[in-house]
Amino acid sequence: MPPNSPPPTASPQSIPKTWQRIAGQPGMNGPGCCSHTAGTQGWTSSASRRVGFFKSVMTVFIGASCVTLTLESATLDPDSDLSRVIKVLDIVFAVVFSVEFLFATLAKGVVLPTDSYFRDWWNILDFTAMVASVLAITSFGENTKSLRALRVLRVARLFRLIPRLQVVMLSIIKTLNAFFVMLIPYLFFVLIFAILGLSLFEGLLGQCNDPTVPNRALCTGVTPGGLPRSWSNYRMNYDNFFSSVLSVVVITLQEGWPDDMYRMTDINGIDISPSRDARPYYAVFNVIGEFLGFYFFLSVLTGVVVDNLTFNMQKVQGLDKLNDKQQAWLRAHRSILNSKPKILPPPVTNAFREKCCIIAKAMFKKKVMIRIVVLNLLVMAADFYDSPTSFQTFLFIMEILFTIIYAIEALILLIALYPKAYFADRWNCLSLFIVIVGLVGIIAGQRGGAVAVLRLPRAIRLVEHATGLRTLQRTLHGAAAHLLNVAFLMLLFYYVFAVFAMSVFGRLNLQNAQFLNEHINFETFPKAFLTVFVLSTGEDWPGVMHDMMMRPPDCNFDDDNCGYQWAPAYMLLLQFFVNLMLVNTITAITVKTFQEMMRWNDSITYRRGLMLKWSENWTHLAGSTRWMDAPLVIVFLRTLPAPLLHGRRPNAPRELATLVADVPVFNNRVGYVHMMYPVFYQWAGCDLPDHLLDPLLKRQRNKPECKEAEGVEAHPYQLVYATITIQRVFRGHTQRTQSARRHPSLLPQGSAG
């Protein structure tokens, strides 16, 4: 570059597309956080606010209607004030949702337009819930429990209000195709095994309620307890094809199948009471069914579901077409949004603090504290009930010793780092909390109860030093957003199944039930929700399903306390959707995140090192604020590692200026993220698709420097750098001229004054 050439500037064609959208071109109406649209678009924002207000109002009605559904328990008195209020609210909700449906169809059309109302499956669910709400307030709906239960579909509206939840739901819906394809071999196995069971065990699983009766012919009269004798089938039997299919499914899902197997080994013959281990070889049927059904067919189905969920989640989010560079830039982009200037301790000015710094570094380097924490956990685990007084005294002394060690460590770090830098580290805050809890326990003289529970965070300190635990912690942190979405989705499914069961099965006769009881039932929403959760874990669901199919004489149709023969459909939907879909979704998210962590571990560690160096150097020059004076930008860039300079020489200011040529400058200051984006963008060397960039830009606009820069005129750094250069040259020329006038002898001979 010639010495007298002007500072290089970036042409509009050379400006990265991502940075054009982030910073916007100063003086232009770009979409960055620093750009401002013209006032002629005020009507657009006003309309958006009205749409947002309408959505908020509908969200309130949806939430209120969902709460109302939980109040309609089976034990509610129809003549009570609460029942009358619920009926009035049902009318209000039916009217509101009907009016909303009318507005939506008028605005979008019914069927013919491509974006019409009934072209969207979510709208079809809304319409079904609306029709159920309208029919529920009629006399026909009040007497039809299944129809009233369909009102629970209102909760599906929440899927459209939470975009991240919709991502998970759409991924599951896209996976259903592969799920049903792989379900065919499993159903074929169930069909073959059900026919085999029907051929082998038809009529062999009957029994009398009096075990002293040898056969069905003598199962008459009353039992020794005074109850009438009756001959009935075992809950899982093979007397018809439907019962055989249900029994085989129970075997393959691994719940209660050992009890069924042992009952089959007691078979004696048709209409003959069972006896212990009469035919033990019948156990082979259950063992083969369990092995093939679960360990082969369902395991393959689970693997396919996990694999397809992983792919579909990438596809729904638009990540399936990103190359390695784009994925690395996306992760760096998100890290930039979470980055901030590091708070550094002030320079060491005395010998005592210097010794504290040396001790702190030595303790961290030699992992002294991790050994102490492990020893502390072992001592805590050594406690047991009704231990001798001497042993309790020993544990209390050890507790005092460990608390003193933690207090000394906290004091050393507090002196070495100073309070501001000390409390900026969350691990230090956790250490101080542990010290405070330990001191409270010592002063109170307690080792158990709440104090013992509050001591458990000591185990978390292992994550600070153990590399494997740090990887696991980063995996859970990286997957936290998706896992929370899946957890919320599971809660919605539990809500739907609980409200539906409460409406349909809330009046079952618990006195004659074998598995339903005062705790596990569907009478109220809290009990129904807990029961659905218990059943989703696979605990006793075949027995509960049998109780949900209760028929006379165990119940009375006039009292409306009987079950339904389609109860297995409800139970199998719960098992398959919750256990095979939602639980596998959690598995897919965790595995995918862990694989990415392991695959990109070196890249992530390298990028974190660069960002740590950036934040430390920023703090050295600009302090812990998010703004830096424009004249210090070149000085700051010179301190960065070579990879971030993108081939530019640290001793060439003009070359460094091109690195941040389009960074906006506000009142002669540059923002933290404004500087970070172009540097790391050129380090990544790629663009992101708009559908991924837009959410990141939305998050960026919430950064403190972007909010502070609103309404402030911005100039590109290349213009500011040119101004600074001209000022520096002019000041240099002025200083040389004034020096020459004061000292004429320094002028070259023959030159003018």
C-alpha cells in the first residue's frame, strides 16, 4: 500500500450480508439494532399492536377455559354455586370462541383460498373444540360425557402461541410417519402371537373368587366370608381375539407381565380352578413374547423414533442444510449474545494480596478443593440412623473443619479478586453460600433437616473442576430450552388426558375396583393428573385399565359408575404417545446435544478461549462497561489473537480499520456487540439463512448498547477513523510548525521560517 494512499474502505459489495443486516448502513434504513424506520410505517406498528392485543385477550380466555375444565370434577354438586358459575362461563367461552371463528373465516376464507381457515390442522382442532363448547351448553351435550370431554382440545391453541413448543410438536408430527411405518412389524408380531395365545389358552384362565372351589360347577353359593361365589376370567386372558391382542401388548410393554406369566403356569384346564405351578412350561410363551416384542420390535421402533426426531428437529429449525462453518458461526452468534465484558480484579498493590493470589492459583491448579469436596461428600454419606453419640460428635467436628476450610478458601479468593470480581463468578457465589449454610448449621447446632439439604450444593462444586461433569453440564445447558419445551408439552398431554379421564371415568365405583383406590382415581383434577402421571411411568396400568372397563355386577349403570369397553384405547394412546414419543424426544434432544458437544468440543473450547481473550482485553482498555471510545479501537484490535485479525497485520492501523469499517459509532463510542459481530463474522467466513438470522437479530435489539443507541445518530467507523487520522496529521503538523518557530535552529538550512 502506498504511504500516501487514503484509508481503505469497504465497498457495498464486499460488506458481509450478515453484517449489513446486523448493523445496517448508517444513514440508511437497515434492519439492524441501530437503524430506524420512517414514520410513514406507524400505521403498520399500530395494526401489529392491535393484533397482539387481540391474541393476548384470546390467550386469557383460553387459559381461563382450561382452568374451568379442571374444576368440573365428578364430586362437584350440580346445584352448588361453583357449578352454576361454571355453566355461565361455559356459555361465555362458547360465544367468544364462536365469534373468533366467525372473524377468522371472514378474514381467511373457509376452504377455497390456499391459506384458508380449514387448510390448517391447528384450525381444525380449534373448530372441533369450538363445536364441543357450543354443544356442551345444550341438553344433548350435558348428557354426553365424551362430547364434553372434547372441550379439552382448547389446550391445543397453546401450541400456536409458543413458537418453540410448536417446533417440538411439529417435529413429533413429522416423526409419526416413520413411527407408523415401523409400527407395522410390531403389530404383525402382536397379531401372530395373539392368534397363538388364542389357540393355546382359550378358556383356560377362568377362576372362582373362592380359591377352595376346585371347578366352575361348584362355584355356587357364598364364600366363607359371606360373599356370593362367581366364576370370572383373569384380567389378562385369551378368550377372544381382542383380549389376546391386549394381553400380548401388555407383555411387550413390560408392565405386570410376570404376574400374568405366573398365573398361566397355574393353569389346570378349562373350567378348573388354578393350582400352584401346574404347567410351568407355559412360562415360555411369556418369555418369548417379552424377548421378541420388547427387545427386538419395540427397541427397533424406539431407535427409529429417536433418529427421526433428531433429523426432523433439525429440519423444522432449518439446521439440516447448514455446513460445518455455518453451524460454527451459529453457535458463535449465540455466544456473542451471551457475552459481556469480563470483570477483572484490580492490579496487585501489596505483598499480602499477592500471596493470596499465589495460593488461589496453586489451589486451583493442583485441584486441592475437589479432593476436599469429595472427602466432605464421603463424610456426609457415612451418617446413618441411630448412630452412636461418639460418631455423631465426630461428624459434627468434621463439619466444622470443612466449613472452616471453605471459609478460608472464600476469604482468600475475596482478598485476591476483590468483591466486584469475586461476585461476578457464579462458582464463587455458590462457595460463599456453602460457607454461610455451614456457619448457620454450626451456630444452630444442627446437622439434619433443612440445613442438611442446603449442604447438598457442595456436590455441585465437582462440576467446576471435573472435565466430564463440565461436558455433561454444558450438554444439559445447551439442551435446556428444548428440554423445557418437551417438559411443558408433556404437562399439556398430562392435562389433556387428566381432564378427559376426569370427565369420562370420574364416577367409577372404587369399592369394587382392584387397582383404583382413594389415591389413584379420576374423581378430581389433582388426583386425575397424578394418576395419569403414575400410569405414564408404566406403573400398574394394565390393572387400572381393567378397572376402567368395569361392568355389572361390580357397578350400576343407573348410578353412572361403570367403565367403558374402549378404555384400552385411552390407555394405549397414553402409553405410546408419552412413553414412545415424548420420552424418546427427551432422549433424542439429549443425545443430539451431547454428540454435538463431543464433535465440536475442540472448536467450542477454542472459540471460548477467543471470546475470553476478547472480554479480558476489552476490560483492560474500556473497563467493565459495554462502550469503548472510538480512538481506542485500533489499540484494542492490536491486542487480539491473530485468528481474529483475519490476516491483517497488528502494526498496520489502516488494515485493522478495514476489519471494523462498518461498525456504527455513537457519540464517538463503539458498543461491545457492535465490535464483536464483524470480527467474529470474518473469523467464521460464512453467512446464515434469514430464518435463523432474524431471531438472533431480535435478541440483539434487546442488548443494553442497542437500547441505549436508539435515537442516536450513527456513523460508520471508517468515516470516524478517517476523521481521527486527519486530526492526528493536522495536530502533528501544527506541533512541528510551532516547534520550528520556537527553535529556528532546528529548521534545515535554506528553508523558509
